[in-house]
Amino acid sequence: MLLIQLLILQSNMQQVRSYKMEYTYEIITAKNASTLKRTDTNGEVTWIPINEANSDYQRYLNPEAEQSTPNLPA
């Protein structure tokens, strides 16, 4: 019984790891300052400072590192 539970747990963990989140990016500028608005497929919004030291901003600049491509508005 324990072995079956472990196999199910392992299977569920593999499914979670294979999930790929898609993002849409938009640069918002107000009062001479810009920030990056990232929206995921669930509609959740994250605000990312445009700062070279920020890891989320680095992922935006280099999407191949995450194996995803940002969807920029036209």
C-alpha cells in the first residue's frame, strides 16, 4: 500500500514539474519611471522593477533561459 502511494505521489510531482506557465509582459511608464507588468494565464499580475539585479527582470530579458518566450503587446 505504501509503495502505491509513493508511486502516485511521484507521478503527481512529475506532472507539476512539467507545467509551463505562459506570461504576457507590458512596460508601464508613469512620472518618468517604468516598471514591468507580468500577467500569467490565470490573470495573476506581478509587478517587476526594471532593474538589472532583479532575477525576474533577467528572465524577461533572457526568456530562452526559462525555455519560454515573452508575449509582448503589439
